[in-house]
Amino acid sequence: MSRQPGKPAHRPADTGADAAGLPRSAWLVPLLMTLAVQSAASFLVRLPPIVAPILFVERGIGASAIGYLSGIGMAGSMAFLLLGAPLMARVGSVRTLQLGLIGGAIGAALIAVPSTALLVLGVFLMGLGYGPSVPASSDILRRFAPPNRQGLVFSIKQSGVPIGGMLGGAILPPLIGFGGLETALLFSGAVALLVAAGIEPVRSRVEPDGAGGSPLNFRSFVSAENLTDPIRALLSTEGLVRLSLSGLTLAISQGVWLAFLVTVFVDRAGMSLVAAGTLFAIMQAAGIVGRIALGWVADRTGSAVATLKAATGLSALCTLALAFIGPETSWPLLAALCLVAGATVTGWNGVQVSEVARLSPPGRVREAAAGATLLLFSGYAAGPAIFALFVEITGSYTGPLLAVAALTAASVLLPGGARPKGPVTAPGRSGSPEPPAR
């Protein structure tokens, strides 16, 4: 059954039932589905850095190559965000998430083959498969999540990022020791395929209308209209532009923390690698709790923008504190810093993604989410690289960390803005049209 043109999509969150007459709690199914996909996709993209020490020794590759592989994976994700709108429009958000997991599983299998070319292709495919996790999931959750729980629902889904990373770190090293590198790689691909198959039974409930959009061809992917659509969706609303720029600065800060925290603790605080790794794990665990807590606060206060500003201010303070740690800094203080940083520096993502979805023009959640995520990924990719360059130039972590803290603090001024009141649609290219914001 197809929708009548111009007819607003049925929103289960607004009426207390979905298209099949399910109760209001039906939003739990899409949430659990997108959380499982996010966790599995994150598990896959964390695979290269986790297995790199063994992989590089077996293949005779220099350790510095992990930086290139990380860039290749990021390029794959950004390629989907630029090109993937026609696919999402044609097959639907759920099917796109499944295809992403299948692509990631193929990538893991290719890495198991002792070939440098297939290693590069495999990492690119895993990044490409990760690409749909934000725009496709945002389309699904925006249609199903109750309006008063949007922040919490999106934040729970985004907690799949650290969950996938923690599972990868906990499962893959012992699995390599037990069955070898190939076993770990094939296991990772199997996990992705199981999740893709596991969500199939609920696909018709989440997207009862099935496929739509224009037929797929090469021109539909590489046309100028498609390549610029994510950015045009952002530019359609002033609040989206400011919110996305704020996300870019927060992503730079988060990228620096994730890439350099252990190194800073070892070099500046004189800690052992094990002790520094323990503090990093504390930060990751706090990130899971922090994402959910910030989502709850955003819903309780009714202001995602105020919650983001508070998290941004605390993130800047954490980075400022990190700039001045030294050998005399006590373990409890460092642990407290990692707890707060985990909840703020790495915990803002769910609220930001939720607010992007709320501010998106009706029917264009996927495109706007893709554009915002492109900026985020740019921050994740460029932030650590620029930071490393300035550390090399200055010979110290203090100045670059102070610069990151200042940039983060300045972004407090960016979030805000109201959603457009009139419908802005691109028929056949976006997610379900939505009713005006209430």
C-alpha cells in the first residue's frame, strides 16, 4: 500500500498506535532494532584498530598504517552520507541498515584474505556500511519515538557506539588468542549478518509501505543534486546550520580525547599503559551512562539546546583540566576527570542527533541527518590530525589542548533555532513526510 501524495505520515508516537494498531510502547521495537544495528556497526568499525597489532605483524605492515586505515574507513562512511540518499529512498531505512551490515560483513571477510588491496577495500566497505547508522536510524526514530522522549530514545540508540567498541575490545583479543586472526574476523562478520537477519521480522512493522523513490542508477548517485542534497537540507533551516557547526566543534574535541587520552596520560602523568588504558575504559563506560542521562535531562527540561550548552561548557572545562595534568595529579582526580569527560565530551551525541531530527524540514530527516553527520565525521577526522600537527610544532600538549578547550567553549553560542513551519519536501527522495512541529 502506498501513501497518498501530500498526506502526512502516520506517527505512532502521536496517536498511541502504529499503522498496525500497536500500542504506544511500539516505539520500543524500533529503538531496540536501531540500537542493535548501531552496536553491530560500531563493533565492525572498531575491528581494524583492535586487531591491527596482530594484523600488521602477520602482513608485514608498519604500525603507522593504522592511521591510514582509519582514514579509509572514515572515507567510506562519508561516501555513503554523500551518495546514499537515493538508496534510502528506494529501499527504505530498515533495508538500508541491513545492507550496511551486510557490506560490513563482506569487508571483514575481505580483511581475512592476505592481500593489501583487499585490506583497503574491506576497511572501506566497513566504513561504508557504518554510514547509514545515523541518517536511516534518525528517520525511523523520528517517526516512532514519543515527542516527550525524543532525547532519551536517540541517546539510547547512540549508546550503541561505545557499546560496540567495548564489546570489540572485550571479545576480539581473546578470540584471536583462541582461534587466530581469521576466526575473529569471520566472527565479526557473522555478528553483523545475524543482526541484519534478526531485524527482518520487524521490518514490515517499522516500514509497512515498503520501497519507494526513483529507480536506482549510476546518475542518481553521482548527480549534483544528490551530492549537494545533505548540505541543502541543513541550509534550509538556520538552527540546523548552527547546531551542526556546534556538533563539528564537539566532534573535534571528542576525536582528540579518544585519540590522545592514553598518550597524554603516559607522557604527561607518567602512567603505565595499563593504568592509562583503565582510565580510558572508565571514560568509555561513563560515555554510555552519560549519553542516556543527557537524553533524559533534555526530555525532562524540555530543552535539548540548554542540555547541549551545559554539556559543551563541561566539555571545555574537562579539556582545560586535561591541559594541566602532570605527574603530581592524583589517581582519584584523573578518574573523576574521565568520568565527567565520558558523560560530556563523549556523551552529547544522542541529544545532538535528536535535535537535528527535530529541526529537520518535514520529510527530510535522512538528508539533514546525513549533512550533520558529514560535519561530525569531518571533525572526527581532521581534529586529531590538526592537533597532532600542533603538538609536533609546539613540542607540548598544553597549547593545543587549550586551543581545543577554547574552540569548544566558543561553540556554546551556536546551538538554537526553530524548525521551519512550512513543509519542505523532495518527493521520492526522503523519508516519510511529517506533520508540522507542535
